[in-house]
Amino acid sequence: MAKKIGRIKNVKVTSVDGVKYRSRLEAFASIELRKAGIKFDYEKEKFLLMDKFTYEGVSIEKRKKKGKLVYDQAFKSIRSVTYVPDFTNLENGWVIEVKGLKSDVFNLKWKLFKQYLVKNNLNYELYMPGSKKQILQTIEMIKEKIRISEEEKERIKKMGTGEYNIPKKNKKKYVKRSSK
């Protein structure tokens, strides 16, 4: 019989350096990010996708009441919807969601998360690897992004200090004209 945690089969909680990851694939991603020297936070950021609210209308639903399934008036208070990505580095502008199998609930949250980013004018690069190979590809893309970012910072820094080199063919000679 397949091991089941929550609603997902074959998921095995795995600890690496004292941190419990929800799956072996997340643990693998953590190990590879560390090997690559990429700074990250694990399940640290929490995004509020929808505020809680109260529904005052009639809503008769199947639900649990004292351990038994009943069909009656649902709670009027509706909880907020939040999303916690697996790996983030918001300073460098990226989010990784390691996802072997996507549920209908996750697909909806992912769309709401993208909408949240648009509405809040946030432009993070989103990665959703589903295999070890894709995790390694993701890490290479992030390393390239970081490398380009570092080169850009260095270029800007040199511009401020006057250390940049202008090719000779583009240099213009300015002759001070005397006023008569």
C-alpha cells in the first residue's frame, strides 16, 4: 500500500540539517540550492490571497459536527486563503514551488498567487520543477540570473567611480574654444 500524507500518495517527510521537508523532492532541492551557494528561505513567506469574510446568506452544506457528517447551515465566517511557497529569495526576485503532483486546490491557489503578484505590482520569477532534472535546470537558471545581476551591479559601481573604459574609437576630442 502506498504511503499517504494528507491527500498526496508516496510523499515522505525528509529531514536535512534539522529541517523537515514535506517531500524527498523538496529535500533534494534544498541540498542542491545549498551546493550551488544560493541563499533561500524555506516556507518563510506567506502571501494573503483572499481576506476572511462573513457570508450572511443561507448555505446548507455537508460538514462535520462533533465527529459526524451532517447536512445543515455552514459557518458564516469564511477563513482567509493564504499561500506559502516552498523556496524563496525575494531579494533576488524568485520563488520555487516544488510540485510532483498538482491538485485542483493547488492549481487555484497558484492562479490566485499570480493574480496577487500582478495586483501588487510584484515581478518575481516563478519556477515549478516537478523532477530532480527540472530542479537542477531551475538552479542553473537562478545562478545565471544572479551572475548577470552581479555583473550589472559591478558595471553600475564602475560608472559611479569613473573607472569604466571607453573604447578609443568612440572617444571624442574636445578642444576648448577661446572666447573673443
